Amino acid sequence: MASMDVPADMPKRAQTAQAAAVRATPAPVLTWVTLALMTTASVASLRAAPTMAVYGLACVFLYLVPAIVFLLPTALVSAELASGWNGGVYRWVSEGLSKPLGFLAVWCQFAMTIFYYPSLLAFVASTIAYVIDPSLASNGLYTAIVIMVLYWTGVWVSSRGTKALAGLSSWGLIIGTLVPGTILVVLGIVFLGQGNPSAAPMTADHLLPQWTGLASLVLIVNNFLSYSGMEMNAVHVSSLKDPAKEYPKSMFLAMGLVLLIFILPALAISWVVPADQTSLTAGVMQAFNAFFSYFHIGWMTPIAAVMLVAASLGGMLTWLAGPSKGLLEISRSEGYLPPYLQKLNKYGIQQNILVTQGLVTTVIALMYALIPNVSSVYWIFSTITTQVYLIVYLLMFAAAVRLRKTQPDHPRGYRVPALRLICTVGLLSSLAALAIGFVPPSQFGGSSVLSYVLFIGGGLVVLGLLIPYAFLKFRKPGWRSAEAAAGEGSAS
Amino acid sequence: MSPTRFASEHKWVYVGAIVVLVALAIIGVIQYESVKSTNEAAEKANKLADAAEDAGYPRPDTEVIERSLGTDGGIVCEDPATALRSALWKINVSNGAAFVGQRPVIGDTKALRAEAKILEIYCPDKLDKFKDRLDDLKTDDTVRRDA
């Protein structure tokens, strides 16, 4: 970070002053456990537990199969890459494939979050409404205000440095996910221990989900994406004392935590609350209310709501900081973004990228909250953004195979056994998820399949290809940071 | 930056977050109306339990239904068909992701219709609009149930 301080076209004295200011701030040191908690906070929370509880014992299958074909390849491959190269996905793809593709990878990781924040924060707003006054959840102005306040507070916290957000996101995970998750599981075990029959059948013939053809395939394959984001925090790998050894450890701990958080609480809810009461439409809190009501501790529901809010905001912080940092780093070394977006604040954080991203998110969030026609179709953006994110995985797996071939002796703290096989599985899984993303879900109703395919395909092309291409096309040589340019000059 | 300086710089961020969350939790617990068991609540809970049994589920505990839905259906009956509420549950008809991987799926017919039964018993005036929204959905039987 400190090695790439200022754009090349800044006055020399200003460059020196800014570079000195940034260098005066040493890289914050994260422990591998903190990084594991950040990674877990980016991927897992209890929000999905009631949704998956509906499937009963089959939720184990629905999480384990994607874990084998998608989580494992993603975690292992990113562990190898991060233990050999600092910087995260942009660096891996840049080294393994090409720098423009490195930019594409980090752009896709960054751009998809812009559409993600409004729906995440709308969920947080509705959960806060549940706590103070449920009727507020239908109020556009309330939703808009909550989204704005929380988002910009998140930007402010993120702009204060990696360690500030690392602490908050880790505590968000502990308070918002690990503690309530443990409570759910313990109460579930107590429920069974009291001799009550499980509300969802727990026999072996219920381990597999109902097979209804395409709908079941969509459910299973789309669940690969439950583990999206495992690699995202690798951008902070240089904040570890010994990245080569500590990052793989951090990844394995995160993998275990993510699996436990996804599977056990969903199972516990399915033991206590019958599927017909776990209404998908009434929301997460209704399911928690039914769960706690059984134990005569309904008052725990608003506390669980506040915990969920803490977890969601902790997760949001990691997403604010990670992809934007990767985008900054490749842009400074290659000049892919204008100098204004490359500037750092006194904590060494890409504040201008965060603020610019915030302005775009603000417009989208206001439209979501205040224009009913936008909120009604907003789910489409969830599909487009996950499609865009899959480009990152395709590039990452391809880069890992190529790096093993082109730089076999580059020191790596961890080497994936059978890397080519693991990457092939990861690539095929990502391609399958990409293809299944074109199948219209429930929300699309009976409308034309072709129009859905065109809409999703169009969104994918515009957000994932055209916009990053425009940045590459219109970049200027002077946009490279002074030190990146000087480094290349002295090398040549 | 020394650890001491770091701690003092970020102390207020942590303190602020804790104060806001604790305040929300206290407000929530105070607001949470522990629903008193009344004849009306018991009667509605029995109706819902009957409906669940008729649909092939094991009969749910009516006391639990009373406590979670009371006499007015609680959060389930809170403007279920408005654009923002619909947007939220439409996003919830999704895979098992909790963050950026959340993606819509083809939802289970009965699971999606479960709320309609609650509305029918607790707030029938809101049922028609909600059903209109449900009728727009393409669903399938993706949850394995006992025959």
C-alpha cells in the first residue's frame, strides 16, 4: 500500500508529503484468527437458517454437496495463492493470466457489491423495524433513511483503517452469529432431549432433497453460491505476520465455521418449528419467534433480531473494505482508474473509491426504497450480481492452474494437492452455477424465458464486461502511481 | 501507531456500536408484547393447527402458535403485500446464502402458501392482495414431505 502512494501527475513535494504520511502508518497486523472471523463474517450468518430449515434434513445435503464441489476448491486454491502472492484476486489473476484480466476480476468482485448493499440494508432496516415498530418495514422513507445512515456509517468506519473494521466485523460475527447460533443449537438439542419428536423427519430417506427436475437442480446448483466470498479477504493477507503459514490456517478455520453456522442452526430450527410455520414470506424473524416461543422465551426474538443486525453490518464492513482495496491496488500500479479515485486518506484507505461507490449505492438504494416498481423487481439484480461474481471464480481457478505451470518454483506457504483436479471441479461448478443462473426463478412467474435470459445476459455483459472494458480503453498513462511508473522505469 | 493510540482512536467506534445495539435490544424487549392467552388467540391457534393437520403436517403445538401469532397475526399480518415487504420476501425465496451469493430459486409451493393460511385466519382482509402476489409466482414441490 505504502509503496504506491500518489498518482504520477501530482507535484513532487505533494507526492513526497503524501507518501511520507502514508508510510508513517505501518500496515496493521491482523491475527490469523481475526482474518478467519472476517472471512466467516463475509460469508455466513443466521439469516439463511429459517429459509433452509424448510428443507429439513435435506439442508445438510444442500450445504455439503456445494461445500465439496465449490467451497473446498475455492478455499484451498485461494489458500495456495494467498500464501504465495500478496494482494488478493487481482494479483493472482494478473500474475497468472494478464493484468487487464486481473482488473476484470477485482472489478467484478467490487461492482456486484454496489447492487448488493441496498437489499442487505433493506433487510437490516426491516429487522430493526421488527424491534421498534413492525409497521415501519413497509415505509419507504424509513427504509431509505436507515439504508443511508447505516451505509455511510459503514463507509466512515471502513475509512478508519483495516483494524477498525476487522474488530467490528469479528465482534459482529461473534455476537450476531456464533452466540445466537449456539443458543439455537443448544435449545434444539434440549428439545430433542426432552423426548419431543423432530418437526421435520430426520430419517435417512429425508437426507436427499425432493427431486422435481429443473427446480431441484436450480436449488442445488444455486447453493454453490452460498460460499461466495471465501477468497475476498485474501486482499488483507499482507496484514498477517506470516502470510504463507497463517493464511491457510485462517482459511481452514473459516471453512469449518461457515459449515457449522450454515448447517446446525438450520437443522435446529427444523427440529422445533414445522415447515408450515417457517413461512418464507413472513420473514426470518417470524421463524425465530416461533422457535423461541416454544421455549417460552419469546422475548429473545427482538434480541436475536439485534444480533442479526450486528452480524449483517459486520459482514457489510468486510465487503466495503475488501474489493475496493483490491481495485485500488491494481489501479495504482496500472493506472486503470483516474487519480482522484486512487487517493488514500491518512489511514491509508481508499476513501475516494468508497465515497464514489457510496454515491452510486445511495442512488440505487433510494430508488429501491422509494419506487415500488424498482423494489418489486430488485431480486433480478441478485441474479445478475451473482453471475458477475462467477467471472471472478472462473478467472481465479484458471489463474491458479497457470501459475502452477508458469511459476512452479515460486514460494508458496501451502500447495493444494491435485491442484489441476481441484481447479477443474471449481471451474465446472462455477460454469454450472453460471448456466443455471439463466433459469427463471419463482419470482419471474410465467413470463417469457427468452426475455429473462436476455435481461440476465445483458446485465452480465454490461456490468461484468463493458464497464471494465471502458475503464481499460479510456485509461491514461499519467494515471499510474508515481512509484509504479518509477519502478518500471528503473527495471527497464 | 502504538497499540494504545490505536485503542484510543477507535474506542468510540466500539462504544458507539455497543450503545446503539444494547439500546435497540432494550427497546425491543420492552416493545415485545408477550401475548396474553385469550379465548380468541386459542381459537385461532386451533384453527391454524387444524389447517396444518389437514395439509398433512403433524399437528403443531397450539400454545406456540398462540404465543407467536396472538390474536392479530403479529408481524405476519403487517402489510404483507406492500412493495417493500414483497421485495424482502421475494429475495428470501432464495438459496442458502447469507451475503453476496444470495440468488432466487424456484420456491416450494406449500412453503410459500403457508403464510396465506395464517392470513386467512388472522387477517382475512389482507389475504386477497397477498394471494395476487403469490399467484404471480412459479413454484414447485421442492421440499420432501411424508406421503
